[in-house]
Amino acid sequence: MAFVVTKLCIDCVDTSCVAVCPVDCFYQPKEPGKEYPNMLFISPEECIDCAVCEPECPWEAIYPEEDVPEVFQDCIELNAKVDEDRDAFVLAEVQEKEPPTPEQVAENKRKWGLV
């Protein structure tokens, strides 16, 4: 089972997870839009389930596939699109970014009904 980036990452795109990934399995859409939102994606074929990315995500957007909340079940298939439509994605690169406040994380979760 791979790890999954959920829609909690949309427009947040913190790359702390990318920095610790030992196999470079994080991707971003070349042209974010309706089909592929502006977020990170994990290639399920490349993910080795090492779990180092999950605690590094300041937005708490990464879950083991079996623990993805019901509201984000479609993200499992969405992440798989990286392997099905590789030409639409680029390998994610680490970028310095100010981490979110606890309030921002809570508000982001609230808009998806998680808090």
C-alpha cells in the first residue's frame, strides 16, 4: 500500500515531504487545473511505504492508503493518475515555504469537514 496525498494539500503545496522522500516519488501537475489540482501527488508505483513523509507534512495531508478519510477516498485514484498520465506531471522539487500555523491547518481541515 502506498501513501496518498489528499486534497488538504490543494494550494498549500508544502514540500517538506519531498525533502525527506528517499525515492523521489512526489510529483506536481505541469498545468494545475480542474483535472489535476495544484497539489502534490505520490506515485503509488514508486512509493516504498517508508512513512517518512507523513509526519513531515505540516498540513497533515498525507495518509497511508488504508487510512485515507472517507471524504478523500477519490484521492487514492487521483494520486494513481501520476503513473497513468506521467506526461502531465513533473517531479516535485523542494521549495522553501513558511509553515502554516495550527489555526491555518485547523481551518483547512474544517473546510473538508474533518474538524
